[in-house]
Amino acid sequence: MNQTQKGAVYGLILTAVLLFIPLFDFIESKIQISMLVKQLILIPWIVLMIGPVWLIERKKNKAPFDERDKQICIRAALAALVVLFLAGITAYTVILFWFESFTLKSKHLPVLIYGTLSAFIFLLSIGVLVQYCHCPRERSRP
């Protein structure tokens, strides 16, 4: 597993950890949580945020980021942007025709941005991993 694949796996972990923040905030707003429980949740959360970066960076012999890795990352980023764009257009159209009275308020904007950035990280990571699984290695021509 090269550095790009490890980064993509970390992107999946990061997405899960980032989506835990609003979930924890929602749970905390419904139930009063003691400081001890918050600290018991915070410690594994920090380990999940920092641990994979340390594991990725600790190895001495890193494979270089070559042209193939660059092309895979570019294709994955373009695919993620296209999927997000199409999902946004679809959501806008559905809201426009089914919920005519819906208005986008300023309190919705941070949730929209946070969700979009989390979805981009997730889609980019999935795109990179799928390409490494399905793209055959470039064969040199004789």
C-alpha cells in the first residue's frame, strides 16, 4: 500500500470522525453529559485524528508520488466534484418542486458547507481507492 492509498484510507477515517462531531453535539443537546464522559470520548477521537497521520509519516522508505498517483488523484477529484455538483443540482430541483415554501436560511449554511466538505473528502478517498483496485498497472511497451 503506497502513500496515496494510505492517505485515502485516512480520508475515510477522517470523514467518519468529522461526522461524529455533529452527532456528538446532537446527543449532547438532548442528554446532559458529564465532563468525565466527554473526556473519555475526546481521547479516542484525538487518537483517531492524529494516529493515522503518524502511521503514514513514520515510515522511512516512502514511495515517491509519481505521475500515475497524480493522474489518479486528479481523476478522483474531478469525479468527486462532478458527483457533488450533480447531487447539489438534484437536491435543489427536488426542493424546488416538492417544497415550494422552503427557504435556505443562514443557519443552514454552515451545515451545508460542513456536509459538502465531508462528502468531498469521502468521495475523493473512495475514488482513489477504487482506481487503485481497478486500474491495471501501466505496462511498458517493448
